[in-house]
Amino acid sequence: MPLTDLQIRNAKPRGKPYKMGDSLGLFLLVQPTGGKLWRLKYRMAGKEKKLGLGTYPDGGLSEARKGRDDARALIAQGKDPSLEKQRQKARAHLSAENTFEAIANEYIERKSNDGAKPWAERTGAKAEWLKAELSPSIGRIPITELEPPDILAAVKKIETAGKIETARRALQFVGSVMRYGVATSRVASDPSRDLKDALLTPKVTHRAAILDPVEFGGLLRAIEGYQGNAATHLALQLAPHVFQRPGELRRAEWSEIDFETAVWTIPADKMKMRRAHTVPLSSQSLEILRKAELIREEDAKWVFPSVRTAARPISDNTLNGALRRLGYTKEQATAHGFRATATTLLNESGKWSPDAIERALAHAEKDTVRAAYNRGTYWDERVTMAQWWSDYLDTLRDGGEVVPFLKKESRSLRT
């Protein structure tokens, strides 16, 4: 006869374990210690097996019968309930290990050590920062359980704090981590893929730049008279001549400078587009670099070392800080703005092909075949253009006559 709750409660331990049968293979195993265990006896492929269904009183008679019925349904499908139970435990364990933070750590580690195209140190640091922004909200959630509302709440929290651009980048980072999870068979799909339009669009603000030749000549004269740190002064002098991104300029190393060929080769890991970039150096640029070499400490790595220690380059804010000391506000001029000045005035001169100017700015060419062609084809023009540009800057600095260029057009600079 089937068991009753009263029989189960009144069952007393004996010197040896004994069984109390219910129905359809379900029984209660009473231990000498007083413990009561639910078990199911069944057969698979002609072999008798047993399945644990919990303990009493944590699991009552009705729960045990439900477990029995679920197991019998699996048996009817040809599945071994004991094996399915083991699989569920393995999945639960794997899920507990595969939290968003754990997978994000693995993703960052993999990308930072990719033998073909490893992340630059700064890229890895940015990824760590975005992970830290997200971890309080979704870091401990297994990626198999992450749903769009969870992710949206996490990035909206960042957006609500006023960090609109950070929220957008955080959502992109979540997508990258989730797609890595898909690629490594930890999750079936990326739940962040449809959330892009849920965030505010950051307002695009262009870095301040002086585009009027006469006004720019005044800035060049102000730079000549800079009274601060020598390395900062030289970096500030070189910046408008080479018009590379401030991060690339401040982290220039002596090993990258070839005085004989007049070329500065910036390695791929320092470039925004992760492609090595060569910069032709005019005679003026070489002169500035030779001055920097005169004050170089023995075995120094950086062309423009920090005032505090030669072991580090000047900081991100050094050049902009120098411009502020010269009296230029952030609305008037920035170190990055030298790129906008160069692209505007070079284009308006009408002397140089747009492709050569784009290559000088290290803007990426989407067509890889055309990009390879342009690198070779426009090098000679870039060398000539670099010298012309430096000569023109000298004319502006010295207050010489400014020849009107083509009519100005509104342009935006890709950064």
C-alpha cells in the first residue's frame, strides 16, 4: 500500500537501514541514525538502478512522488534520470563559474594576449574600467541568466549618473563579452544586441582648434615663447608640424625616430586604428628632435619625458595645460586641435590630394587593397607636403604674408 504522512513521521530507526515502500518504485530508506531518504528504484537497459530524490522532512511525500513521476517521464523517453541529474549539477556548477565578471575577465585576458593582434595596454585598461562600471549591477549574474532588462538596468544606471558616453561604451563592452560567450559555447545568444536605441546619443563635441591662418600664427609665436619645462616646450613645438594624436606624440620613443631617413615610425599598438604609421619629418621637425636629444638622459626611452621622472612620458594633460598657461582656453585651442588645423589648411591650399592628407592623419582606409596602394603611392607626396607644411607654419609664426586659400568649407575631423 502507498505510504501516508503519519507512517513516515512515526517511522523509527533500527539497527540496520530498512525500506518503506510507496508505489511505482518509490521508497523511503530509514537510516540507523534517524535520517530518512527518498529513493526511486528503476531499470534502464535491463539493469536495476536507484535515484536519490531528497530527504524527509525537507521533501515531503508529495514532492517525492512528483520527483518519481518526473523521473519516470524521462525513462519513458529513453533517458536515464540519474545521468540527467548529473548533467544538471554540472550545468549548475558551470553556470555559477560563468558569471559576467568571470567571462569578462577571460575575454580581456584573451584579447590582451592575442598573438596576432593583442590589445594595447590602454585598450585593456579601458576594458577593465568598463567592467568595473558594470560589475556592481551584473558582475555576479551567470551569463546564461542575463536578460535584456538586466543589461539595460546596468547601463541606464551609468547613464543616469551623467556618463552618457560611458554608458554607450559599456553596452558595447557587454555585447563583446556576450559574443565571446557565444563563441566559446557558454551562452546561446547575445541579449544586448537590441538595446542600442535604448540609450541617449552622446552629443558630439569637436576639439577646439584655430582654423584662421593669422590667428594660428599668433599661437605659434606664443608657443615659441613658452617658459615652462623644456620637454613640454619641445613637444608643443613639434605637435603642429607632425599633427599626430597627442597620445601618439607624448609617447614617442627614441627607437622610433630615424634621423637618417627622416622618418618617425609609430608602432601599431600605439595607434588608434592598430596599424603602424610612418610620419615623414621635415627639417624643422628634425631640428626640434635634435634639441630634445641634447637634453636626453643616458639610455632614456621617451622623447618627451615627464618632469617628475624620465621613466614615464609627459602626461595626457601636459600639452593642454601648457596651452592654458599660454592664455588659450579649452574653447579656443587644444593639442588635438592641431590635427583639425592641419587638415583644414592643407585641404584649403589646394596643393595636396585628399588621400595624401588622410594618410598623413593616419585615418583608416576601409578598402584594404586601396589602403595598401595608397601607402605606397602617396608617400612621396606626403614627404613633400610635410616640408611645405613646416615652411608654411614658419611663415605664419613669423607674421609673413598669408596667401588666401580656397573658400573655407565646414569640416569635421575624425579622431
